[in-house]
Amino acid sequence: MRRSRHRHRLQISQPPNVKFPNLSFVIGHSPLPSVVFALIPPGLTLFIRIWFILEMRHQPFSVISPQVVDVWAYHRWALEIIRGNFWGSDVFFLRPIYPYLLALFYTLFGQSVLPVQVFQALLATVSCFLLFQITSRLFNRTVAFIAGIGFALCGVLIFYTGTLLYVELTIFFSLVTLYLLLIAETHWWRSALAGIAFGLLGICRPEMLVLLPFLILYQIKRSRKKGLQTIAFALTTIAVISTIPVRNYLIARDPVLFTAHSGINFYFGNNPAADGTWQPAKELDPGIGFSHERLKRVAKIVNGRDLPWSKASGYWIKQSLNFILSQPAQYLKLLLRKLLLFFANYEIPNNYYFETVRPFSLALKLAFVNFGIACALAILGIILSWPKRRELLPVYTFIGGYLISALLFYVLSRLRAPVLPFFFIFAAYALTRVYQFLCQRQFRRLALAVAFIALIYLGTNLIGVNRATYAAQAWTQSGNIYLEQKKAVPAINALQRALRFDPNNIVARYSLIETYAGMRRISEAEQELNQLLATTPELPATRALLHLATARIAIARRDFNTAIRHYQAALASDPQNPQTYYLLGLVYISLNDLASAEKNLLLSLSLDPNHEAAAAALAEVRRHR
């Protein structure tokens, strides 16, 4: 009887007349050799990234410019290292790994962007291979293959491979850490290497150190030699991380734990005017022409006192905590906003702008995988893989770490991008399960899964972001880089496009005036000046911009005395702007007043010692005096 009942059940669940599709692809079998199967996603990763990099060689994207603020700071720091100032003379203001990496490549290949981009493409290829290996261990080779293809064809990750930022390093160190922890087993030295990788990740992203206790607990639960492996991981992590505070104290005698920028960043993300993204705070606004040099001067002076960085950074952290504790309802609303932005299918830009790059790159246009797709599939994959949650704990940990990082500070595309490889692990698993539902004719489950994916994807697209403002910023940056390269026509096109998105963008309007004036198209420059007058709010920094625009038109008319008056008025509104002193110095050169020119160029260099144009002009003045 039992036997016949069992046969009857089999007949109900699988009628003899029904032929199911071959599920060998889903369960991990493939006719391809194992090595070839594992190398296809990394090979595609390398191909499409090199293609993208070559497409961008002559675009503003691949130019080191003051318009790309963090990159410019890393670039100048790298030049200081090459010139012999290896250890520096103050605490680290920004995180140090990338400038030293740039210095190495500049030493080997000269000041070229391409070798750095190619290196990062190779690093992305290794990261894809690591993702394949990690996913194979957690699921199977088919899931790993799909995860690797998702990584290869993710437009955002391709984009950041070409940028001179920490994104590629952060992804690499995250995946190396996870892979080594998964294969540690009885090998303590693998745990030690994982600690080194995690320590380097901590230098790139200090906030990720909140994961250290969770990863130690994972080691304790999983490892056979619990004590030895846990100690090896913890000690090597601490040893790598401790190099930063030790160096800060030895060089500057200032106990800054990571970087001087940390407290400022925390305040940018947590203050009464914060909106969940990076926005200049009123108390830390250095005025027109944002740079890290100007931000340093503003951030260090508190209540009229020039504080050591440890105290200045502590002051801004304290201000943030005061906001959090005194206005808990507003802070919770801000946290919710950050949470929503983290899952939004819009890449909130900073430094680099996806919008000005994609129109010029076929590689990016073909890379169809975006954050919304990855997010929707990953959430379904997390739900479907819940029975394996103990094995997947370290993946949850890294996803949680990047989410916590955003909630602590703010949401930017480049800061959340490293979570995508971990999303792809679950997204790939979700796709294989959806395929199983189809093959096994579980149409109810299939419909639920597809509806769930569509609902989450739609939700990621409905989260509100002021896209027009970011688009205007993007095209303004592109226009200004063209202007630096003396490419007037593309500069005008980009700036006009910026103003179509946001007619009140005063920086774009000023840059357009500067471009027209440089071409001696004075009537068009004056028309733009009238538009600027109509839209400029009554703030000191923007009043300064009006004076700068008027001075530029006066120079085009060869009316140097009027230009001098307006530059001096601009300095009265914004006295800490090195660029204005430099421009005033150039006017005095035109009047052959070399003494006044030298004075203003020296003032420019006192505010920005690395202002190369001011230094070159000063050398020329002194040569002729």
C-alpha cells in the first residue's frame, strides 16, 4: 500500500505525458570546461571596461581638473609625494591609499590617466573572478556565472572603473576579504590575509570597520581553529588600520584616528539642512569655487580660533550629535530619506557625472544592468535563499555595512556602488529560481516572483531626486573642463545645456559669460550678465560672482581699471578666493604694474600654495622686474 501511494503521488506531481525542460543549466552543470566557464565573466569584464576607457580618452571624463574636486586633491597630493614629501607634514585630511597609488603610477608612466584606468580595469577583472569563486562556494557555478555577467555588464561599475576614485579598490578589498574568510577553514594565514585586506578596506572606507565584530563572530562560529584564526584576523586588521593614527601622531603630534575630513563629512550628512546627499552646509560653505584647500581653512577655524584637526573634527562631530539628540524627529525623517535614496534607481553624482559620459560611450549604452534591476532581483534572492542564511551571513554583513555607511553619512553613487557585487550574488540566485519556476510549471510562484521584481523595480524609480539640478551640475562641470582646455564651442554647448536644465544655475551662467568674453562676443556676454543679475540671490558669494562676471566683460573691452574695481569688490565679498587674486594679478600685468601684480599673485599662493597658474605668472613677473 505504501508503495502504491508513493507512485500515485509521483504521477500527480509529474504526469508521464509532460516533458520538462532540461534543468542542467540551473543546477550548475555545464558542457563548458570548468576553467573556461569561470573565465568568461572576467573576460567580458576586462573587454567592456577597456573599450569604455578607450572611448573616453579625449573626453572631459578622462581629464584631471580642479572641477573634479577629490581627484584634483589626490592628483596634487601625488605630485607632492613624487617631489619628495613622502610622509607629509600634517595629519591626513583625505584617505591616503589612492594618492600613493597615483604617485606610483606617475613615477612609472608619467602624469597620464590611462595607465591608472587600465590598472583599475585589471583590478575589476580580478574582482569579477573573486565574485565568481565566492558565489560558486555559496551556491553553484551557474549562479556564479550569472553574477559575474551582471558584474561585467553593470553600467555604474564600468563607469567607476574609469574614474580616479576609491571605488574599484573598495570593491576589490571587500571581495578579497570575503573570499579569504570563506576559504580560511583551518588555515590561520588565510585569516591573517583576510585581516590585511579588511584593514586596507578600512583605510579606504573607515566606516566599514563597524563590521569587524561581526566578522570576528563569523570566524569564531565557522573556523575549526577558532582561537588562532580569530586572533590572526583581528590582529592583522588592527595592525593595518593603526598605521594611520600612528603616522598622524608621529608627523603632526595630533591624535586624529583616521582623517581630518571625517568630522566634517559626518556634519555634512547630519545637520538641520541635510537632505541625505552631500550638500555644502552653511557653516562649512567655502564660497564660490569649492576646493579642499578652502574647506580646510573654513573647517579649522571655530569661534575665531584655529584649532588642531583632532579638536576641529571633534567639534563638527559634536555639532552633528547635538542635532541628532535635540531634533530626533527630523533626524529620523533624514534617516528614512537616506534609506530610500540608497535603494533609488538613480545614481546621485559627486565628482563624476554619469549623465555627461553615457551619450559618448557605446559600451555604457550596451551595459544594461542598473542599480534598480540589481536591487529588485537581490531582494527576491535574499528572500528565496533564506534557508541558507547561516552560510550567507558574511554577504549580509557586507551589504549591511554599506547601508550603515550611507545612513551614518550620506548617499552618493560612488559610495554605494561597492554593494553591487554582493547584490549580484542574490540577484543571480533569484534568476535561477525564477527559471526553475518556469521549467517546473510553477506558474503561481513564477507570477508572484515576476510581480515582486516589477514592484520593487518600480519603487526604486519612484524615489524622488531633483534630477534637473544634478543634470545642470553635470553639464556645467563638462563645460568648465572644455573651457580649461580652451575648447570654446563644446564649452558653450555644454553650458547652454546646463542652463536648459536649471536656468538659475549661477555657476553655469558665469562660465558662459567667461566663455563669450574670451571670444570677444561681448554683446552675448552682456545678455548673459543681465540674466545673471535677474537670478542671483543676495548672498556674499553670489555677489562676488556678479563682480567677477562684470570684470571679465570689462577685460574683453580692454577696460582694465573697471576690471580692477570689480575684482576688488569681489574680494570684499569673498576674501579667501585665491582665483580672484590670481585674476587681479593678471590685470595688473596687462597694465604693466608688476609690483601690484606680484603682490596679488603672492596673496593667491598664500591661500593656495599649489595654484600652478599663479606660480607660473609670479615667476614671469619676477623675471621681468
